[in-house]
Amino acid sequence: MDKAKERDGFRIAAAVLAVAIVLVCAGGIFMTVRSQEPGGGYTQAEEKTETLKVIEPKKGETEVVKSISVLAGGSSKETDSKKPKEDEKKEDKDKEQAAENKDYILPSSSTKLLTNSDIAGLSLKELNYAKNEIYARHGRKFDSNELRTYFESKSWYEGRYSAADFDNNYSAGLLSDTERKNAEFLKSAEYAMSGSGYQLDQ
């Protein structure tokens, strides 16, 4: 009789232990699955930040370091910490071009035919300088002290040909058709404003 009670006690204890093991295992499985669900593994406040080196497939193969913040749910924030060198070079070139354009009275006189709207508001002196600016671009030197002083103050100017040499031998070959027409247009506008044109060195 005592042995029967003892066996029953063991059976009950074994059953309780088995139930406890099943509950522990089920709880572990539940927690594992829960942690893998979107939003289950991390709270919004928890972030993982990784730094990766990315090689941009551009001309200079610029290396760009990007910070990537990976949030729960698989979302990511990506920011460039450095501009590509090509963009910086373009910005520098644009700035240089803008600065150089300020050095000209009519920056486009070598590339497009001028119209009355392009020269509206220019003085007699400016018309004369703008006409000679076309020649100065190609290295013509000037006998006029006034023009020589003016153009030698420009960063882009480099006098290579004497006035007579340029006019007799080089102007036809160096000036484009557009430049020749613009020079004539400016000369006509100058003499239309004043019958004798602008008087240099006065």
C-alpha cells in the first residue's frame, strides 16, 4: 500500500516537472519569435549606427563616407559626409568663370551676335572698350596708353601681337565670323552715338 502511494507521488511529481519544462520551453520559443518580429527586437530609442565606405563609380572614383543609421523595422537613414570632388571642382570652375565674366564689358561678344538690347545703357567709352575687347581676347596690343592700361589690368589679357601686325596678318585668321560682325556692330553703335566716336587718351 505504501509502495503504491509512493509510486503515485512520483508520477505526480514527474507530471508537474514535465508541465514546468513544457511551459519554460514554450516561453523561450515565444520570446525568440517575438524578438524577431518588426518592432519586437528594438524600441524606437535604440539604434545601430554603422559607417561604411562607398566607392562612387564616377570619373575620379571619389570615395564617399556615408553614415547609415539602421532603425527597427528595416528602415535606414543615409547622409553624405563629403561632397564628391567633381562637384567641388565644378563649383570652383563656375566661380572662376563668374569672376572672369565680371572682367569683361560684354562676356558673350565672342560667342553670340550682339543686339541692341545687349548694348543698351553702355556709354560711348564702354562701346569703344567693348569693341577693342574682342581684339584684346586674341592678344592684340594697343598703341593707345588708355587702352593698354585698361586691358593690362585684366587677368585674362595677354598682349602677343603689335597693333599693326595683328591688323595686317592675324585678325582675319584669329577672329571668328561672329566676332568680326560684333566688332562692326559696336563700331557702328559708337559712331551713331557720336559722329567722331570715342576719343582715346584725352
